[in-house]
Amino acid sequence: MDWINEPETWTAGDETLTLTVPAKTDLWQETHYGYSFDNAPMYGRVIEGDLRVTVTFDADYAEQYDQAGAILRIDEKNWIKAGTEYVDGALQISVVVTRGFSDWSVQPAPGSPSSVTIDLHREGDAVTVKYGVDGAEPTTLIRLAYFPPGTPALAGAMAAAPVGSGFAARFTKVSLS
């Protein structure tokens, strides 16, 4: 596994990863805000063709838009990130799909989960995004999105702190197949 935008502080084991998410980091392209960021820490492996990336994680969210989850990334203009995001004082399940321009969808996280599992399953030209909370299998469908087929992509974990001073994130599972 390799880093894109390696954070200063991190440790990794067989399927685990902990990191201190740096301040002023994000993944976003243009839409609504008029800016582009491609400086969030991403940890994974480049895989060609169909794949599945599953991450289970929790974090010490503190500021608006603090986020952690899974990433599937071809380059700075083509990627999907899915996970949790701290928005307006509440934890949200969040998905951003970027193909030149980013779009964003959120829904309230059920209850107050102690951990979330995100599953990105790439088959052909589509990625199915599912989640589960508190140790449950990721069976709840949140998104089906187009993703360019036949192009190698980094699959793994990501986290970002767009407006805050950073926070700790813990991935107890980062599985690629």
C-alpha cells in the first residue's frame, strides 16, 4: 500500500491504519464552492478492473466537514470518496463522485454509531456504495455511480479536515480484493 499526500503522523498494520489528519485538507473539484483541493491523505493500492474496497473506521470528528472513509481514485479529476462527514453538528453518511466536477450527497448516520463500514464495489463501469454501522455488514445501498471502466485506480482509505485543525482517524479494516 502507498500514500498519496502522506500525513506526518500515521501507523499501519495488516489491515489497520491510524493517522492524524492534517488541517486544511480535502478532495473537491469546483462545484458550488469554486475551488479545487486534492491534498487529503489517501492510503491504498492501484488495482485494475473490478475490485472491492471495504473500510471500517471511527474518528474524533471536531469541526465542520471532518471526514473519513473509502476512496477509489483514477486521478485528481476522477474519483469517488464515501464515508462519514461531520456536517452542522451531526455525523452524516457522505458520498462524493467527481468526474471533472464534484457532486455531494449526504444522509444522517443512523443513531450515534461507534464505527462505520463502507464498501465500494467496482464492476465494469459502475461502483456500488454500501454502508453498515457498529460492526454490521455494509448492506445499506447509498449510491450507484458511473466510474470509467478499464482504468487502474487507487483503492483504499482517505480522511480530510477541510476547515478544522485536524483530527485522529482509526481504520480497523482496510480490505482490498
